[in-house]
Amino acid sequence: MKHMLKNIFYICALVFVLLVPASAGAVLSSRLAGRIVLQVESHGEAWYVSPASSLRYYLGRPDDAFRIMRAQGIGIKDSDLTKIPEENCDFAQGRDFANKHKGKIFLAVEDKGKAWYVNPSDLHRYYLGRPQDAFAILKRFGLGISNADLMLIPAYSPEPELTSLEKRINELVNRERSKNGLKPLVYSDAIAAVAREHSRNLSVENKAFTSLEKICDLPIIHHEGLDFGFSHSERLHNRNVYDFSRSGENIALIARLDYSVEYFPGGSEEKEMAACQEKRDKAEADFKSALERAEGETKKTAVVKSEIESRKSFFQLSGTASPININNYGEEQIAEEMVASWMNSPGHRSNILNAEYDSGGIGVAYIDAYAIATQVFAAKAECGFKNGPCCGGGGCYKPMTCDFENICKE
């Protein structure tokens, strides 16, 4: 049976790939670089292991295989291409050139961009003329691989341009403000850079307990920073953004991929899948409760670190599954669902519709099947902030004081 993965939403507001020892996956990726591998324990799904990225690309149907294999191609001149013989032809010179480029896909730039696959097993080139030709190559040279070994090789999944996605989320947020009679937020690249860094740090944390190949994973988001500032305001300061009198932050994590997994009815995989969302909800509720009970930065940081270790342990015990039919939801759907999740939550909605905020920035990061978005809001200040002009009467925000040049300094 097939089970379609559903959207997952984790959101929080504030007003102030299977994890294995790196050597195992690296060794297998290197050994299979340029190979076409077939899932013999499933339905023979075909994957191309890119020698350039060491990622595996799902080839799907004939048209998909043709498109993906051509997309992996690199340009080559005829004088170099002819150094690699076609099938049933002998090498005109040494095999060194072909061996150096085994497994690659070349596009003949001087011959209408024709695509050729350099088969690693015999170092000859094979023409990828039509979708049927590409699919025939899969059947002919595909190498059987177990699901366990396949999952050691990280999978590629298509990603929309992050900058474009960030700007689209900002547009939708401003649309909500406009509906409520508010001025749009002025987009700040400096603030967006801080938001993006926090999202990326969260994505790095999540590498330890999220994967397409796990039946149940436990992604996490939180405002408490562990890398370059505990709070969003501190993170802004630590990246030399001072000109604000008030700030806020929204974060959301949602699914960005649509895919299925296969399992046997009544088996342990089906039971674990059915219980997964309940486990996720409980983990989130317990984590939120622990943070609310903790007082001060030190204790809250300890809660976050403890939760990360707990989710690592859970992840290691979770069963595995093979994802199939992987598709990207696309930029517009991801942006729409991000903003909808915020607008359906009172705390996030309050930040978006706060008339005091006049500027902000958004940063997005991806981790496996998820997209993480951080939006930072700010009320720009004209004076009184660090390295800014003093306000009338020598006023500066604490702990700054006005120096002899009428500048606020610590």
C-alpha cells in the first residue's frame, strides 16, 4: 500500500536523509558515482548518482529520466567527446580520459547539444537521444541496490529559489496588512539576513532528526538561538542592526514536498505511521510547556539542548521507509501555506497586524521535506540607538549614553 505524507505545521511567535556515520554514505556515494541504481526490494525505481554532487536523483518515468539526465549534462567539444568511443568501437587512444569522466553525462555543444552517458562499467558512451533511449539505458545498465544501501546516499529534491520565495512570503504578509488598513512593511535586506541565518541554524539542528527515509521524524523550531544570539533582538544587535525601538519574530515549519511511502498493510510500518502525528503533537506540547516553565536564558537554553538530544534518540529508533513519487509543492503553495499558518494563529497574526512595525525581513531554509521561515519585524527608530544620533535632550536607549559628538555609545 501507499501512504501519502501530509502537511506538517509547526509555528511559533515571539514579541521580543537518514543520519548515518558520514564515512558510510560517503564511501557508497563515491563507489556508485555516475551509476544508475535500481531499487530491487521495491518496484525497481531508478536513481542516478551524480558524480558532481554525490546525490541521488529519482528518474521516474521515461520523460522524467530523459529530462533529469540531460539536466545533469555538461558541455563538451567534439575533439574531447571522440576520445570516448561509442558502443562496439575500440579506444583510439588511452582510456585515461574516459576513466576520468566515467558516469558523467555530456552535451555535445558542437552537435546540437546531443546527450551522451559514459557508462562506468565499460567506459563507452551511449546516446540519450529520446526519452525511450534514456529509459533503455536505465534497464540495460541499472545496478541493483537494497533499500538500506540506497538510503545511505542522500537524495536530491528540487528547490525553488529561496530569495524569490522569501520575497513572495513578504508580499503575502503585506497583503494581509493591506486588508486591515495597515501600511506595508518596508523590506530590509539587513533584517532578512539575520532571519535567514536563524532559519539556517535551525535547519542544521534538524539534520540530526529529520529524513525522508524515516517513517516518523520530529522536526523542531524555536526562537531561542544557540549560535549568534539568544533572542531575535540580540541577533539583530550581533549583526550590527540597531536602528529599531521594538521588534518581533514569527517562525513556521511546513512540509515542502509531496511524496508517498510504501508499506505492507497491518505491518509495523503502518502502525508507526498511524501513531506518528500524535507523537509529534505530544513532543511539541511538552517542549512548549518546558520552555514556558523555564526562567531565564540559561534554563531555556538547557531545555532546547535537552529536547534536541531527546529527538535524536527518538529518530534513531524510528523505522525506515522508501519515499517515492517525490514532488515539490512549489513556491506559491509554500508561501501561501506559510502565511496562512501565521494568520490562523493569534500570536503570529498579532505580529503581522501590529501597526507599530514598519519594516522587516524574511529568511527561509530547507531541510529534507520541510521549509523553515523566520520573519523578523521592526519598528524603525530615528534616534537613541547604538551608534545613532541622540534623541532630543540627549536621550539614548539604555545602556547607551550620549557622547560629546551627540552619538549614542555604550
